[in-house]
Amino acid sequence: MRGFAALVLLLSFVSGPVQARDALDWLAREPVTLLDWGMTRLRGDLHDTVDGLSRDLRTEVSRSGVFYRFQDRRIVAYANFVDLPRNRTEEVCKDVYTRLAGALVRGGPQGAGGAAWYLESVFSHDSQGGDRPQDLGDQLADKVVLQVTIGPKPSQAFDDGRRIACTGRLDATPENIALKSEG
């Protein structure tokens, strides 16, 4: 029994005390991918664009952001606008959606390729080459979804839960924007 106790004591000195992993050391070793970087850049562009649009529309934004949806491999950019019940209509939602999408891709070429050009510039290196897909922008235009929701203030959601959401590609025409009404 003494031998066993001595062995346990010896092993505790050899292995040392158990230490938790340091958060900053772990973060410093984790690489940032182009997906991470592109989503961060898209989030910044979205925030700036939503901020300007809300001033133009004289409305409030309750939340906006970007996330990756693993289930269907989509990048979702979203903005939730606060407005009166009478303004929560399909027409208003499509108008806000079209204005927001247009403002996001404004710096790119006009026409059908604007969204692909914008997304390629946001989600890639500044230099070309390597094994980068030739149709990167087109693929991203299929994978990035914009969702605009018009509804009540979060504090009023239980009293007035009526909201409308518009969802589609950044280059969606009004007839290709999906609508969903709740409440």
C-alpha cells in the first residue's frame, strides 16, 4: 500500500497541477478565415448602410447583423426596422429591402453583376490567384441572403407582434423577394 501511495505522490509531482487553458493564448493561435473576415466586413457595411437608411426613412433599427447558417450553408445579413403597424406592408418591406440591397452594392458595377462583384470584393484577398474559384462572386451571390424585417419595438412585441419579413439575394428583383407575415 505504501508503494502505491508513493507512486501516486510521485506522479502528482511529475504531471504538475492541472491548469486551465488561457483564453488569450488560445485566441492568439486561432486563424481567421476569409469567411470570418468577409462576414466581419459585410457586418460593418451593413451597419453603416442600415444606419444611413434609418435616418433617411426616419425610423429606428432594433437590430442588424450577419451570421452563418450551417443547416443550408447560407450567410444571412439581416436588419430589423421598427415602424408603425400601418407601415408593415409588403410594399414598404420590398421598398426598404430594395433600398438597402442597392445601397450595399452601390460601389460596384451597375446591372446584374453588381452583387457578385461586391460580395467577391468583401469575401476575398485583394490579390487574385491561387485556387480561388473563377466564379467566386456568382457563388457568393447564391449563398448570401438579405433579410429585412419591419415590426414593433422589441419592448412592444407582446402587445403588437405583427411583422413582415422580406428575404432574397442582394440582386433580387421585387418579384423574387420572398415575403413572410407574422402576427
